[in-house]
Amino acid sequence: MGQKKQPSIDPVAEPKKRRRVSIADVDAGVEAKDCIKIFLVSSKEEVGVSDSFCIDPVDLNSFFDEDGKIYGYQELKRGKGITDLKSALQSIFAETLVESKDDFLQTFSMEAQFIRSAVSTGEVMQQKASNGHVSHLEEAVSDLEVVRMVVGNMATGHLYSRLVPLVLLLVDGSNPIDVTDPRWELYLLIQKKKDQQGDIQHRLLGFTAVYRFYHYPDSTRIRLSQILILPPYQRKGYGSYLVEVLSSVTIAENVYDFTVEEPLDSFQHVRTCVDIKHLLAFEPIQHAIKSAVLSLKEGKLSKKIHAPRFVPPLSAVDDVRKTLKINKKQLLRCWEVLIYLNLDPVDKCIEDYFTIISNRVRADILGKDSGTAGKRVIDVPTAYDQETSFVAFRSKGGEPSDVQMDNTQTNQEQQLQQLVDERIREIKLIAQKVSLPRA
């Protein structure tokens, strides 16, 4: 019987080879804003052209999960663990999203008259002619119009659904309005131009959404919630024109006042320029402005033991609200500019003016006057004697401020000075825009 042969043991045998395992690189993802571009086009010829207008969304990442990144794609090829792009894009574009280029190109012919048809049921509020810039209204025939459409009907709701992607992408912190609530109103800025075939085309330049609140006993208040001039038409005066139209509506319809929901600095600047022009032509407040300027030039304000403010008398506040529909908070912002417009940059009192502005900004931020250990002195609007009308009180725990300040005294002072400088620059810039250039 044969025996099983045992393998020989080789003391110098080669070690057993290890099996190599490759590990795929972890997909770190790409932020949506870094890999998606969105263009605004108005014709087939602009599609795919290198110089088409590319918009800059306020927060594109927020539509792509929690970290705002897109996963699973490499050179547009799908991989594992991919992000559902269609779902994310539908959250922006909803039913207007198309999946093929051919379908998209067809919309230019199928919906060429969409804006014209949609606004046909609206009310034309104002017309003006433009020549590339609304500051030059020299055309014989009007080509700009503002159309008001009341929300709550199917036509307006359908139109606004087309505007929602613009609201989500370009209006910071804004959400779509309730298209079933008739207290919402849309104001659409439309430009009418002839195309190559000679047909009149209606082009949407911008829009705003306002809400009407009931004000006891028989009036309403208008609050502007959204406003957008499409990026290709910005910085051409169209925003000012739209605000001007809204201001005219509030006056003509005798609403109680006109307010704005959380305005950005850029919009606040435009609004103040419009309001200043109205205030400069408003005779009932001219005496109050001259009186404040005279007190400043005579040194009465700078010699007060407390930090004064430029505060209009109550009668002026009431007259402006009733006639121009400018609320008190907005009037106070305008009042500082109105005082500056009546000063000469070479006047000795200009330094006192800047000091008063500085004291006001600091008091608004800190909730107390510097060096007064919590004491505050506030001017009280009055028709009696502005020099002797104020209230003094002590703040126990300080008052909350919208601006977060550094606790370090040196840094806090730098931040305060920066805010003061910004406000003074803003005042000068507005003054330049509403009058002759100033220093």
C-alpha cells in the first residue's frame, strides 16, 4: 500500500504573497454654486452663447441637502451615491423645468406672448418713455409701463408661479407669497419693444409684491415684501422708477403709510433717494428744516450737555405721514440728509453735524450714551421748544441691539467708528444723487 507523499519543507521558501485591495477615493462632493451656472436668456439666439447673462444666485447651495453639495458625478457621468439633481432643480423651477434642450427652445415660440397675455387683465398704473436709462425720458412714445395685478385669480397666480424661481434665486431670504390671498398685489415693470418682425413684445424688467393691511377705522397700510429688478437691467434707474410708482399709488389712494419688510441696504438707499426728492418739494416742513439748520449754525445743539439728535417736530412727522405716506422711522433717516443738504461743507458747524451723527449711531448700537454710565437722554419731538424738550433715564441692563459688537473695548470702538463712517458716506452719497455734487 503506497503512502501519501509529504511535501518537503524548504527553509528558504518565499513568503506568501499578500492580496492587494484597492480602496476607491471618498467622494468629497462639489458645492452647487461651484458647478451649476444659471443663465437668463430672452431668445433662442442667446442660448448656449458664451456671453449670455449668467446670474449669481443668493444661496444655490441651500437647495441641495444639508451641506449644499452634489455627489456622485464625474464629468457629468453618474456614479454611486448620486445626488438627485432633478428633485433639487424642481424645488426651484417646479413645473417650468424641462429636461431637454429642444423642449426649452420650443418655449420661445410657444410662449412668446406669455407676458403680454398675462398682464392684459391688469391695471396700468403709470407709463414713461425710456432710452436705455429711465433718467432720460425723451422718447415720444411710452415704452415703459407698470401694471398692477391683484392676487387671488388664476391668471395672476399662474404668472407669479413663473416668477417664483427668480424670487428663490435672487431675493435674499424671501419665500413665495400666498397666491390665494387677495390682499397681495403685484406691480410689474414692463418694457414694450418691437421685434425684427415688427411685432410688439412685452419684456419683464422687474416686479414687486406688496401686501395691504387693514388700518382702523377705514384705511389700509401698504407693506412692500419683495422687489426685484432682473440682473441685466439693474443699475439703470428702473428700481427707483418702480419705487416712485408705488409712492404715487400710496398717495393717490390715500393709504395710511408705506413700509418695507426687512429692507436691504441697497434698497434702503434707493428708497431714501426717492423720499428725499419728495420731501425737498414739501413746503410744510421747510420751516422745521431751516430752524434745525439755524440752531446748528448758532452752536445751540453742540453746546447741549447731552448728545442731541436731529428730530423733526411732531407736526412735521404727522404732515409727512398724512401727505407723502412716509412713516416716522423713514422720515428720521431722511431728516439727517435734509439737514446736510442745507449745510455748506466749509461751514464751521459741519464738524458739529458729524459729531451729532456719530452720537446717534453709537447710542442706537450701545443703547446708551458714551461715558454716561447707563444714562440716556432722548430728544422728544415737540411743537413747543425743541431746545428744552428731552427725557432722561437710566438703563439698568442695557438694551438689545441688532448689531453684534466685540466685547474688547478697542475692537468695539473700531466697529463703532466704522458704522459712523458708513452712515456719513451714505448721507453724502444720497445728497450727491438728489442735488448738485458735494464734497
